[in-house]
Amino acid sequence: MITKPDAADVALALQDSIGLFVRRLRRHPIPGGLTPPEMSALSLLERRGPQTPSTIARAEQITPQAVGVTLAALEQRGLVERAQDPSDGRRVLMSLTENGRRMVHDKHSAHVQRIAALLSDGFTDEELRTLMQAAPLIERLADRLI
């Protein structure tokens, strides 16, 4: 008989393993000298499209003031741009510029290539399938943490 996994045990295992993965990944420099919050904001805009600063702040779990500083730095570097929200002219939408998109792609490419090399060298086909099946579930869990 297969027992139901304890949700608290799964939560602890995911927190520990994903936390370690993220910490190790962050040890490697981000292309273009971006800070982790800047790269995180760019990645969010790449995944979700144009967003208001308050939406970005909520998603990143930081204060509106902190996201304002981050977005101002990105805007100054030409990586994001602001525009009025067509559905509500009082709101501002931030979106990636072409340079911002390139920066996200370059960073992701470097990380993906490094991770792919590690996966190719030390994981079985079955383990790769398991990780591939887990990825959307982890993303869904992350979306629910907002």
C-alpha cells in the first residue's frame, strides 16, 4: 500500500533543495553586472509581459519603493521602458526593451547551458524525465506563493 506523502515533509524538502539550487545558481555572475533584484524584475517582465510597478513589487515580495529604485536603474540602462496603461491612463506599465530582452536571454542561456551540461553528465534519462515533470508543478507552487 502506498501512503500519502506528508505535505509538510514535501514542503520542507522543496524549500531546502530549491533554496540550495537558487543560492548556488546566484553565485555565478549575471551578465551585464545586474543585481539579483534587477535580473529578477527583468525575468518577470519576460515571463508575464508588461506589468505595473505594484504588480512587480507584489510578485517579487518587495516594497513599492524598492521596486521603484530597481525599475529606475533598469530604465536608465535602457532595459525597461514605461508607458501608460491603455485601459487606465493613470497607471504605468513597465515592459522590456529589446536590450532588456537580450539581457534576459543571455543570462538564461548562460545558466541553461551550465545546468544542461551538469544534467547531461550526472543524471539518468529517468531522472531527467522526473525533473521535467516536476518543473511545471514547482512553477505552479511558486505562483501560489504570491
